[in-house]
Amino acid sequence: MAKSNTTPFAVTANVTAEQFKDSIVKHLNATHGTDVNKASNRSWWNATASALNEYVYNGLSNTQRTYFENDTRAVHYFSLEFLMGRLTGNNLHNLGLFNVAKEALNDLGIDIETLVDEEEDMALGNGGLGRLAACFIDSLATMHLPAVGYGIHYEHGLFRQEFQQGRQIERPDSWREYGNPFEICRPESVQEIPLYGYVETKFDENGHIVKQWHPNRVIKGVPWDVPVVGYEGTNVNVLRLWESRASDFFNWDVFNAGGYHDSHRENVEAETISKVLYPNDETDAGKELRLIQQYFFSACSLKDIIRRYRRVHNDDWSKFSAQVAVQLNDTHPAVAIPELMRLLVDEYNIDWDTSWTICRETFSYTNHTLLPEALEKWSVRLFEKVLPRHLEIIYEINRRFLEEEVEAKWPGDDEIKAKLSIIEEGHERMVRMGNLSVIGSNKVNGVAEVHSALVKSDLFPEFDALWPEKLTNVTNGVTPRRWIKACNPKLSALIDETVGTEWPTNLELLRDLDKKADDAKFQKTFMDIKHENKVELTKVIKDLTDIDVDPSAIFDIQIKRLHEYKRQHLNLLHIMALYRRLLQNPDYDMHPRVFIFGAKAAPGYALAKDIIYAINKVADKVNNDERIKGKLKVVFLPNYRVSLAEKMIPAADVSEQISTAGKEASGTGNMKLAMNGAITIGTLDGANIEIAEEVGEDNVVIFGLTVDEVKAVKKAGYSPWDYYYGNQEIKAVLDWFETDYFTPGKPGELASIKHSLLDGGDPYLCLADFESYAKAQEQVDAKYKDSKGWARSAILNTAYMGKFNSDRSIQDYVDRIWKLKAYKAQ
């Protein structure tokens, strides 16, 4: 039992299982107040986390001291989402203590896998945006780069999804109801944030105009720090999340006068800001709360940055932008630009031109979407109500930009001015946060080669003409520490044996696996691991859905947010077509296939929820139809989240990446699935293009219209009815939605999908791509029947995914945008 740790990680190299066991028991008793004879699994998990945190917080202290002593330039990553998942296993792996902890717990009669399941997912994000942020802060710590992540300490993360009769039901996700051992409150860094009120114009003693904002609400921002453990545990950075509270915590006078509920009202209203991730903004109240959330966390974060800067540099602002880089992850934190201007001009009395230079040198902006609805706009009326001083600042930024920079480039061209203006004129004047982000940043990047090209050509062509060097590309990546090493330990062990143990921080080393791609013995080992992972997933499927699936079938997986552009309904149309073929010919030649979905629909997105319902109703019918001899199964796993993805991704044979070309900025699920040996079926969209380039077109299956073809089809006047009448299979499948075949006694209950594709104009061209998609699926089936060829392709997918490491993404940011220097903690 006293076996030494064999990890090469210097910070934990001498930790033995016996020592770790003693630490767990000590914390079980002294920290959590229970005993080995009566401790619950949750108590054991808390005690294990406390033992682990001894190494985490020691690393954090060393890291902070190193950065402070070197007065480092740092990047501050502003994101409304951080989809962190579970931290126990990840931190153990990154500290090289997983096997030590496993052995220690085993000696205590505790299974480590059961233990880590006690942890709730830290689901402070919606999908790819939040998971990307989580991968990036992991890479920043691993690469010894000074960085702080900033976001909101949501009480409820993304909702917990349940199905009732096949329909999505949202339930609160109380991820920290009983506390979270991987966070620590920092009351010494509380910030106060003003809201509402009015702006007074005054003159100072020199006769200069000055502005004073008189807010009528002040919200307290309380920071909670989540340590971010880099691989090998040397550097531990911080994710700082802001919780909102009322400044005056409790009104005793009102309470004593009998106003028991009123005495709590201000407190409740303040706490609402950090209550829920993405409140429904269909209402004016929802829009107001959303804007306040964005301002609250941006303002807290900037004040925190300035506090730390002034601790070293006092009021010497000349070095601010040399020390501070702020990355805006999408337009959500764009209000940080006028907020920094407000702080510099109003609070620190710095002249406008100097302040604006500091601003532009400090901020950079990542664009994640070409979808118009995702480029945020806020009404001028709402800004005037909530942030009156910021509206004035935005007007002044806009006036100077249009009169000085746009006029110089395009003199007298009011059409271009209208397009580039931060203020959109119309029935209701709107503040364009995308334009504000570009104008106020020194660099703007897209997240895949094709996406960044479209940002230049379609989204911001005039900005690109005005500032040819401003728009750039940084292709996304994912951390292989979580997405191979932690989630797929058997594959990780095989890679260790084959290419050595350095690959988690140098993913290009996986390329040496290509030497084994045609080796029959290696192929068998690789595919045996895939099969074992599939067997594990069948248990999860049975537990969550009570559906039995055969692990020898093709596991075809589509996991991502439910949105029309991601085209889960195209997948559904093909499933229904396959089902129809099997009904017409039970001997139809196809390898048995299990289509597995994981997705949440936004609560207010009716059609997305209808698509979930349709998939579940089709699944009910297909899975219980003995006529098709088990050749086809459909599974929709509820409550898709990071910890569920960690079970699904290692088991995938096929990765569905079927968005309409030009709509998916990058994707990151496509990278995780390919890294784990899944074959991509996809359009030439987002990072799919670069994945195909890296792994070779023989090892992916590409279908559908290209970006240029999509534009041409739409320009020519797309009519989905032509496909409906021109393809018998499409017509038959769509007509099925009008019947009660899948919804007995309720004809037409699924008809909204048909109507969206025909009467609604099929905006994402599902019908135009259907035939190509169906043929590509036949190609997948044929490839799978060639077991040696499939194994070769699967191995090469893993081997050639080195580019899609988030470490490479971060290095690109460092080289092209942030200009950071690494400092290894001492």
C-alpha cells in the first residue's frame, strides 16, 4: 500500500498513496466533521477534494507570487460562460495524482469513479463558447502564462433537462446547493457597481466640462475564485466569478415596521443578477436583466484589474495597456469598452484621447458567429435607463469614429457611415455591440479559417477595408488533458505505450501513431478499446433511458446545442428515411446503427423543442418495432453536459458535424470526437474543413453544399417545394409528420417541422442537402464494413489532430494578439 507515486510531475513526485490516504482521513475528520464508519460518498468526495486542494492552493500561492514578483503582463479573459464540468478528476490528472488517489481510496473501500460522480457539473455555460473558454484557461495555466478568467458566479447554471413524454422540461441546476470545494470567496476584493440614475454635467475649477453619474442603485460584486490547475501542476491560475448582492444587505427599519417581504426586496433584486445563466430575453424585463448581467461582470472585472494594477503602478497609466490585455469572448462583455472609458475619464481624470488609446490597446475581440441574432443589439432606450453615462460615452466614441476615421476613408459616404455606426437607426434606435467591439479593439479574430474569411468578406468588410491588419484568425482547439487523457484512459494508456508520455503538452507527437495505422495488432487493440468504451456507454444509455443497444452497432453521435443551423432535424429526416427503407425491405443492407443525440434547446426556442420531441417520438416507434430486426435504434440522452460528453465521445464511431456551410464558426465537439477516433461526417463548414485537411479526405466523409454554393442557391431564390415534389423519399418522410404514426391519436403533432422546412422556407437548406447527406451515410456504412480500412481511418484521425490542441490556439493568441511571456511558478 505504501507504493510511491510514479508520476514525473515534480510538484507531486514524492506523494505516496499512503500519504494521500492519511490526508483524506484527516480532512474527513477535521475539515468535514465525520468519521470513516459513517461517512457518505459525498463526505468522502469532500474529504478527497480537500486533500487534493492542499496541492492546488500551494500551487496557486506559488503562481501568484511568481507573477507579482515579475510584474507580469497578463491576459484577462472576459466570458459570460465557462463550461467547466467536473474538476475532481481533471485536477487529479493535471497534478499527476489520479492513480495515487485511486489506490488510496481503494484501500479505504471507495471506488474513485463512484466518488467523482458525486460532483455536480460546473455548468456555467451553454455550449461551445463556454467549453472553449474552459479549455483556454486550462491551456494558459499549462503553458505558464499569466492569466485570469472572469465571469459570473451563477447560482443556477444551464438548466437540468428532463423529458416528459418526450418533451424537454427545464429544471433548476443547483450545482453548488451544498457548497463546492473547488472555490474560495475573496471578500477583500469586493466591488461596488452602479446602475440606473442620471448624469449631471458640471464644470471643474479650470472651466472644463465634467460628467458625474448619480446612480440610484449600487450592487455589490463578491468574487469567488476557482483555481485552474495547469498540467503537471506547476502553475495554477484563477477563474474569478462574480456573485451579485445588495450593498445594503437588509433593511432593518422596514422589517421592524412590519414590511417583512419588502425588507428583502432589494436583496432579492440584486441577487437575481447572478441567479441564472441566460435569462429568457423575450421580455423587456429579461433584456434588462441580461444587459445588467453583462455590465455587472465586466465592471467588476475591470475594477479588479485596475485595483491590482494600481497596487504596483499607482497612478502611472502609461504602462496600463502594456501590462493588461483583455480578451472579449463574443459581444457579451463589449460594454467593458465604454466602462473602461468611464473609469479613466470620469474616475481618474485622464483626457479622452489618452483614455481611448489605452482602451484600444487593451481590448481584443473574438467573434464566434455570423448569425445576425447572435451579434447583440440593445435598444438605446434600455441603455439610457440602465447605463446613462455609458450611452453618452458610446455616442462620443461613435461621433469621433465616424467624423475622423470613416470620413477620412470614405468622405461624404453616408451609406457606409450608417453601416459602420455603433448606433443603428430605425423604428427603434439600437446599440450594435459587434460594431462597438471592433471599433474599440486592437485585434478581432474569427475561430476557424473559413469563418475568419467570412468575417472579413461578409460580416465586417468595411472594417477590414478600414483596418486591414485588425481582423485575423485563431482556429479553436480543445485540451487533450480532459478530452483524451481524462475521459479515455484506455486510449491514453495505449498512446503512452506507443509515442511516450509527453503528448498531453505536445499533441503533434500523436503523429507517430500513423506508423501503426496499418499494423493489424495495433488496429485490433485500438478498436478493442473503442468497443470497451461503447460497452460502457450502453450501460449509461440503459440507466438513463432504459433502452438496450448493441455495442457492435455503429455508434453515430450528434452532440451540441439544439439549433436549426446545426441541423439535428436533417439527421432526423435521414433516420426516418432509413426506417422507411427497412419497413419496405426488412433485409435492406445496412450495418446496425445507433443514432445517439445529446442537446438542450433554449427554453424559448419553440421549434428546437419540437425537434427534440420529434426525435424522441420517432425513437419510441423505431426502438420498439420488431419488423426492422434491431438494425436501427435512436437514443436521446437527457441533460447533456460535460460529464456526459466524457462518456459519449470515447464511444463514438461517427461524429455528426452537419451544420449548413457558413453557419458554424468552428465547432469544438468535432475536434474532441475525431481525437478519440471517430470518423467525421460533415459539411465543409467551420473547423471541419481544417480537420479534413489534417486527417486526409479519405478519413472523413464530406457532403453538401459549400459556402459559395449556399450563397448561390439563396441568391437564385431557393424553393424547398422543388425538393419536396422532386424527391419521393423527402416527400414521404415530411408527410409522415402530418400523420399520427409516431404520435398515436394525435395527428399532426410533429407538423411544425414540416411547416418550417416548406412554408418556413427551409432557411438552413436541409432539403437541398438531404440527398447528398443520405449518400454520404451510405458511404459511412460501406466504410464500416471494411473493418481494417475503418480502423486505419480511426487511428489516423487520432494521429493527425495535433493542430486542434487548445495549447496551439493559445500560442496563436500569444503570437498574434496578446504578446505574453511565460513565467513558470517557483
